[in-house]
Amino acid sequence: MDKYFYITSLLPILVFDKQPDITVDYFMTEAEKWTSNRDFQLLASLDLGDVEVHSSDPKTLKEIKATELAIRNDLVAWRREKRAGREHKPTAFSLSLVKEGNPLMIEKNLLKFRWDVLSEKELDHHFDLEALIFYRLKLQILQRLAQFDKEKGLEKYKSMYKVSI
């Protein structure tokens, strides 16, 4: 049996763009109880925005970071070419994710794409450290989605640009 059978079996299923039935604090408390100190430190340090690969990273995490770096590089190239009036066809994701919609919709599309990448990679991992890595990163995506609040965004926009709507 794999190493982390108990903790992975007690975690509720996560659904994209739905409030999770678990908090990050609860997840980390359980992880600290059931994982080795080394694995817990890795889980605690995970950040979807961190693309720096370390030699100690598990192979799966290295792949996730490589994918995230490719997404970011394609976004930079796409934005640069768009400003210059030229087309850029991303290789890491479909152009349709960023071509149409408002900035919030584009951000949600990219988060959904990241979610789907994690979901695909996690299929072969059930009761191991990698399953916990995928879970932690998905919790981060859900946290990011929870930060999107139309009312707060409108107020911030108004205060930044001194407009009344």
C-alpha cells in the first residue's frame, strides 16, 4: 500500500469554481500529522506561481513547474505580440482561452486550464505524495477563484481611477 493512504482517503473531492468543503489550514494540519517532515515542508512551500525547479522536487512537481513556466512564457509572448499588433499562437494552451472575454473571464479560463492539467496528471496518483501535491495546488486555484468579487473589484476600480459609475 502506498504511503499516505489515510490522509488522501479523508480529503473531500474538489470541484473547480466551487467552495471546497475543506480549508487550507485543515489540510495543512492533517498533512502535518500524517506526512513525513520532509514531505510536509514541501507541501507547505508549494506555490502554483513558483516555477523554479529544485533538484529535490519530485518528478511530477518538476513537470507541473515546467508546464506553468510554458504557460507564463506563452502569455508574455502573446501579450507582447498583441501590443505590437501581431498574432502569436501559444503552444502551451489554446488561443481561445485568452482571445475573447474580459480580463476576469480570461483569468478564470487560465485557472480552469491549469486545473485540467493537474487533473490529468493526477490520474495515476492516489495515495502518495504527488496526490497531496495536486490537492494542495488545486486548493490554491480555488483560493484564487474565491478572491474574485465583483463588488470589491468595482470599488477598487472606482478608487483607482476616480470615477463614478
